[in-house]
Amino acid sequence: MHSVKGLGELERTVMEVLWDRDNGATAREVGRALADDRDLAHTTVMTVLDRLAKKGFLVREREGRAWRYRPVATKEAYVAELMLGALNMTGDRDAALAHFARSVSGDEADLLRRALDEVEGT
Amino acid sequence: MTGTALLALVAAGSAFGAHRLTRARWTWRTPRTAIFLWQALGLAWGLASIGTLLGFGVAPYGQGVIGGVIRFFTDPHALSPIRVASVAAGLTFMLMLIAMLLAAIAGVVRARRRHRTLLALVAHGDPEMPGTLVLDHPAAAAYCVPGVRSPKVVVSAGTLKLLGPYELAAVLDHERAHVRERHDLVLLPFTSLRRIFPQARIITRTLDAVELLVEMAADDRARRHRPAKELATALLRFAAARPAPTPAGTLGVAGDALAAEASPILIRVRRLLAPAPLPRPLRGAMLAAATLVAVLPLILYAIPA
């Protein structure tokens, strides 16, 4: 059995495979795509795909006796979601994350640029 | 009845104190003490408000708040309807605060879990920055996802491009300070309060004030091991690079003087470049006063009067 970290790493690798394909993939295809990097048991690949589907990152449909898995959203969409939270544009402070600096108004940005010139000039 | 009157006084006093504290500037000279004072005020306000309602209700028993409430459950008929209503209001308020706090915590935990899961899938590590995750996005962002098991500091590719190596190191130190000092736990009750009372101006301003203090505390930590100027220029460069679109229907800040006065970024930069920490004896006195504020309502709960 993999450690938790190993499993997370595997999920990431599997998602990369699926994001690279237009048409999704079956467990066997994912296993084949990863065969160069690492030798994984077929059941391991199936477990990872099943977990990702349960978490809502993949949808699956029947293809003969196997399942074909597709990503629900693109990688860019997830990055954008994280960045919106990070830029504090989601309108709430739900995750109570501490930000290095909040977004500022255009006027304030001008002011900060001038202050930066001053500080760097000293 | 004296106890109840004093509790009412503490409730009003802590609300007034919070009002004054949102405008205070000396707090910037000792952010950690000020954060503790905020926590004490919040606790005192909650306990004293609940205690006032309960105390008024059970006053006829003459056994204080705690003794009176215990007696209320065995012998409620001795009280007039208005007293019973007061006890009910006090208990409802208490349960509501507790339930809302728990709901807010659950919401935060859920939002964070989603955030972490997504990070695990799309962010990548950098061998030069252990414990830091990088998001491939051109905009500037730096923040931390706190947690007991594996706190994460996250920076965007835009940040890496924007900042010089020393500035970046200063930012990472700042974020690690948030993680180490569990500033997320400091913010949690204040965030929850704002969820419970979204209309209350005083609470929004309180949250703003505490957030600024938390940033200052992290700034102070980051400045310990490196020149403050690195963090100051990082802060200016970083914030200037991310102007928010002005939301429709709102006006920009009128005039530079006002903006300079009110800009939290400039306030932080100024105190980084010209620090003026409060003398130790004064800080000690503040800590003692804050402790007293927090403990006072509990004492008043217990006295049988």
C-alpha cells in the first residue's frame, strides 16, 4: 500500500495523463501511459481513478466492460479557482487565509509605485 | 443585581473599547499585544452580553449568574414572564454564538480541504524552496494554507517573476511566520463574528484591524533575520502589481493624501523602515490589562449578588 503522500503524487500524475488527452482514458490506457515512468499494478490505477471520480475531479462512462474517465475541468480552470481565492476576489474570506497583501485600488497602486521609487532611491 | 449592572457595564465598555481600538495607532507599535487585547475584548463582550441577559433574568434568586441559572432549571416558576424571557434570550444568544462559531469553523475547514486537494493536483514544488508550492499563473499571489500536519506556503509564477531573490525570501519568511504563529486561528473567531453579523460596521472594521495587526506581526518576524528594506520593497512591488478592478458603483479613494493615510500597505512599509516598538513595561501593562478584561466577566458570573 502506498503512503498518503505517495497516493497524492499518483493522483497528480494520473490527472496529468488525462489532461493531456482530449478523449479521456480507461484505466488500462492510463497504466500504459505511465508504464515508462513507473510500473503500476492495474488495480492501483483503478483505485486512483475511482478516488478522483469520487472527489469530483473525473466523470466516467461505460465503454464495453471498462470505464472511460474524463477530467471535469481543465488544469487551468483549477489554477484560476485557486488564484481567485488567493487574490481575494471570491468576495468572502472563507478559507481565512492570510494574504501577503490584498488587492489595491488603481490610485493606491500609483501611490505605491511612487513610494517604491523613493525607497529604492535611498 | 450589582453583578448584572457591572456585566452590562463590561459589555458596553468592551464595545466602546473595540470602537476606540479600531482607530488606534499605538497598536501598530506592538501588534502581538494588540491582537491579545482584541481577543480579550471579544471574549469579554460575548460573556458580558450573555451574562447581562441571564443575570437580569435570575436576579430575584439572589445567587449570581451561574447559581441563578442552575436554580432556574429546577424552579422557573418563581420568576416573572419578563425575567424568564431575559433568561431565554441569554441562553439563545449563547447557543447561537456557539453554533455560528462551529458552523464558521466547519465552513473554513471545508474550504481549506478543497483548496488543499486542488493544490495537490495542480501546484508543483520547487527544489530551491522546500515547503513551498508554485502555481503556474502570471498574476502575483503569495499566501499560506495553514494546518497542523502540512501547512503550505503558496506563491504564483507571477510572484517569482516580479520579485528579486532577496525580496522573495523575505516574503516566504513572512508567510512562514503566519504558519508558525497560527494566525489563521487568531482570525477565525473574528471572521465567524462577521458572518454572524454581516451588517455590523464595527465588526467589519474589527476584522480589518486584526488582519492588519496579523500582517504586522508576520512582518516583524520576517524582519528579524534580514534587512527590513527587502520586505518593504517586496510589499510595494507586490501590491502595486495587483490593482483590483474598482467594483461598479463604488468610488476610488479621493485624493492622494487620504489614500496615503489609509493605505495599509504604506502603513506597513513605514513601520518596517522606521520601527518604533512600544517600551517593554508599557507592553507588560497592556498584557495585564487585557488579561483583566478577559477574566472580569467570569468573576462577575460567579459572585452571588
